Amino acid sequence: MNSGKNTLNPKLWIKTYADQLFRFASMRINDKETAKDLVQETFLSALKNVDTFKGEVSEKNWLYTILKNKIIDHYRKKASLLISQSETSGNENEYFNEENHWLQNKVPQEWQIDYNSTYDSNEFLEILQQCMKRLSELLNMVFSMKYLDEKESDEICKELKITTSNYWVILHRSKLQLRDCIEKKWFIK
């Protein structure tokens, strides 16, 4: 490789990147064993493709890109299975009455937190992560792709092979459930 280009050092990958990659995968996948498997698959895929590394990005970014692709493949496989099992049929009756008005005990409240406070931010992120783990896998997938990976809606639909209407229903339900969980864990302690 030319000087000035990034290089790979596979002997240090596990020591240097395994924990970071696992945390990244765990935030997006509800199952720790699956997250571990995806990290392992990332390392194996990277080893098989060492010759294709051009050095234009850092070793770390290259591994993260491979992991992101593994996660998308996982999402795609799971999404078609979960949608076919009608997991999108929801429990909106928990939040709304027959006229589609909020139930009195479920009306969203204004959150009184200091978003500039490091303590509040860290505690909030911890609670958000706990609440995301309580979402069904499909809801977690779509929410993670939209808000953690910052993907566009049409890109998510294309990658998961879901309709736009399914996407919006799934996203809506994930937000409802997350808000409910966060309010219980954050404000009612």
C-alpha cells in the first residue's frame, strides 16, 4: 500500500474493536448472542476481504461498515419473517379510545429535564437503551435504523422490503411504547 494510506492489523482487531463493535450491535439488536454472532461474522468477513481494503478509510471505519451491512442483512431477514407473522398488528387500544383520542392516563406529558446536563443525558440514554430492549425486534429494528443510523424512510423500506404504510405503523408503535416506558422509568421511580 502507498504511504499515507490506512493499513490493517487483523491480529489486534479483537482486542481493539470487539467491545466497541459489540456495543454498537447491541444497541441495534435486542439479542446479545445475535450481536456477538454479528461481530464474529464481521471479523470473518473482514479477514476474507483483507485484499479488497484500499486504505481510503480507517481500519475502524471499515470494520464498522462491514458490521452495519451485517446488521442490515439481519434486519432484512427478520423483517420479512416478522411481518409475515403479523407482528405489526398492534395494541393501540392501550393508548387511544374508540374515537382515537388519548386515554386520560396515557396522554403524553411535558418532560421536565435539563437536556444540557451531562448527568441527565447519560441517565436518559441508559433508560432509552433499556426501553429499546423491551420493544419487539421489528419495532426496535425500524426505530434504530431511523434514529440511531439516521437512515431515510424510503431507504429503510427498501432495505427491509416493507411497505411505506407498514413502516409508519411500526415507527408509530415504537415511539408510543418507548415514550410509555421512558415515562415509567424516568419520571416514576
